[in-house]
Amino acid sequence: MQKEMEKAADTRCLLADKNALKLEVKDIHKSFGKAAKEVLGGLSFTVADGEFVSIIGPSGSGKTTLFSVIGGLENPSSGEIWMEGKETTGVRGKVAYMPQLASLLPWRTVAGNIGLSLQIAGVAKTEANKMAKEWLVRIGLASYADAYPHMLSGGMQQRVSFLRALLAPQNIMLLDEPFGALDALTRVEMQQWLLSIWEQNRRSVLLVTHSIEEALFLSDRVIVLSRSPAVVLEELEVPFNRPRSDDVWEDPRFIELKSRIYGLLRTGSDGGDKL
């Protein structure tokens, strides 16, 4: 297992050398309130071009705060955010964002929700509507183009929400626990669907999740955070080829990585032993 992880890490280093890093989080600290309660304790990591990275940590470890800092909604107490070689600390509009809940406009049709997002990004109305309908065909929702969000199941709404983020012009996608509100079966189906669509585009993705299995199934790399104030306990390379097959869940390496991450989350430290 150690050799396989080292080989995967070497491959990731080559990828980072070959392609410009899309996101660099540099020693981010964030404190709130008069008592200066520290939530983020100095986070540093990168996301390469076309890389799918997951962040997993205990509840309250500052994952949503981290997304707010990356997206420019919050300024860090110290540290810097860089995207595509330029500092973007405190700058908004540089990332595409998909929240846990679909947050679709209830008075607009499915196609209208997607088209509006494209128009805000600068696409002409006629072209935006055309793109929306073409993509709804590709994701199997063509018959719902003129339906309203309340007429869709939770999984369908999340497909539309993901598509809206995917078609945004930004090169970095932040997915904030996007399947957390779905039932177990729908969640697995959505994970498989997301990968199938992502494989066609390979945008750089940073996912926050509480599910170890989800992180391992979707990602190239998993970043494990400590309790607040959050620091990076460990970055784990995921050694499975793409496209991912369903039987990866039963792979001994998957089970070993799952156990490793669970141990990190439970103890809040790296334990001194590496996979």
C-alpha cells in the first residue's frame, strides 16, 4: 500500500508540474468575534488543473468558512488565496459554487434557471437558452426543461444545480456537501452520475463532504482536517484508476484508506504512522 501511495503521489507531482495550479491556499488563518476565536489555524494546500480534491473533517472544523474565504466572501485573518497564478484573496466571482441545497429559483423553469446563470456569466440570452436545453438532453432531463423546480425530485434538482455550476465560466468548482440531504440510494446514484459528467469536462473541483466513502470514490486526493482551529492532518492520494468502477468500494486499499481517515478524524492527529 505504501508503494502504491508513493507512486500516486509522484504522478500527482508530475501533474502539478505539467499544468498550472488552479488553486493555492497559503497558510490561511481565520478568527471571529471580539475574543478572536480561531476557526482556521493555518491551512495550506493546492488543487491542480483537472484535479478532484475532497476535504473532510469533523463538524465545526471550519470547512464552510474555508469555502467562504476561497470564494472571497470572507477575508482571512492572515494568509493568501491564489488562483491560476494570481492572488485573489477577498476577490469574489472567481469560483463556481454548488451548495448542499439546490437553491433553484422557484418561479423559473429548469431551463430558465440554467439559462439565467449563463446570462449572468455573459452569454447572450439566445445562446444561453440553447446551451441549457442541449445540456438537459445530455444529463437526461430534456423532458423537464419547462418544468418548475418543485416538480423535480431531490436528485433531479441537484443535477440541475451541478449543471448550473458546471456551465459557469470559472475554472474552479466548490461543491459544499452537495448530496448530504439525499437518501442513501439517491446519494450513491448521484455520485456515479457526477463522475460520469465530470469525466467529460475535468474541471478542477474542491468538494466538502462528511462521507469518507464519498471522498474516496470521487477524488484524486483527500485532505483531512483537524478539529477547530483547523489544520491539515494529512493529504491522502487515492490510488484508483479512472473511470471508477462500482467494485472499488470492496477493494482492500479502499477499506484501508477508509480506516486511516476514520482514525485521523477520531483522534484528531496523524497518529505518527502513514499508509
